[in-house]
Amino acid sequence: MIDIDKCEMTRYPAPVLRGKAAPVEKIDDSIRRLVEKMTDLMIEHKGIGFAAPQAGVGLRLFIVSLSGTRDNVRAYINPTLTPHGELDEAEEGCLSVPGVWAKIRRHKKVTVTATDLDGKQFTDEAEGMYARCLQHEYDHIEGTVIINRMSATARIAHRRQLKKLLDAGAE
């Protein structure tokens, strides 16, 4: 059972962000409430995607709303991602690693297959910002944070902010 009241924005270096998330066994009201809470957190922090580990829940679930609005939120439960084609480098940030923006290489196109909140499987072809967002959120359920994808130069450039986050996480 997920304690929705305990769900909050989880910041690096929280262990839940570094472990591989467990599959969602069944889609029930607790999962629907979790998606609502994740949506609230994503909107509150002005994001366009949000993964369950970012709410402190180690489940293979994320949401995306490229407009950053509640109307366009889509849930991806137990997703699989297949990247295609060329890599592209662009500035990226992460709600769980505030104050850090870095150039991250990602595939320009991906195919995602997931289950929605009604238990129906769907497949989407994505490119551009949508593809980038899917890859970023998928990383979260695989236990990868943006820091793992940053260049050594970017890590050095952001060392003060990363240390601040590490120190805050140690408290």
C-alpha cells in the first residue's frame, strides 16, 4: 500500500532515485491516487515529466505532460523504451536535482510501449522534446539520474550545487 500523504519531491542523493524500480503489479485506486499526487508535484515544481521514484515510490511508473498542465498528463505504467536513430545533445534539468542544467545526449526518436491507468497497453512513436522527456523519465525508473549522464566537465561545473544536494541529503 502506498502512503500518498508521505509522497513528496525526492531530491538527489535519495536512495530511491538510484535503485531500479519494481513493476506495478496491479492498477488500482492507490496507483491512480499516486498519479494524482505525482501530477500535483510535477505542476507545483513546473516540470513536464515526473517519475514515481521522484515522489519517493520505487515503482515503474511515470507521467508526461509536455505542456506542464494537468489536462495533458499521460501515465506510463511498466513502460519499455526503444531508442532509434541519431543522438542529439540538448540542455536538460531535473526536478530532483535542482539548480543543475547540463547538455545531455539522447536519441532523437524512441518507441514507448506502456500500460495506461485503464489497464490498456499503448505504443507511441516520439521525437524531439517528447522523446527526450520519455528517455529522462525512463532513466528514473532504471535508477539513473541526470548526474550519471553529465559529462565530467559538467559535473565539475556543477560541483558546488551537487555538494550542496549531497550535504542536504546526508542530514
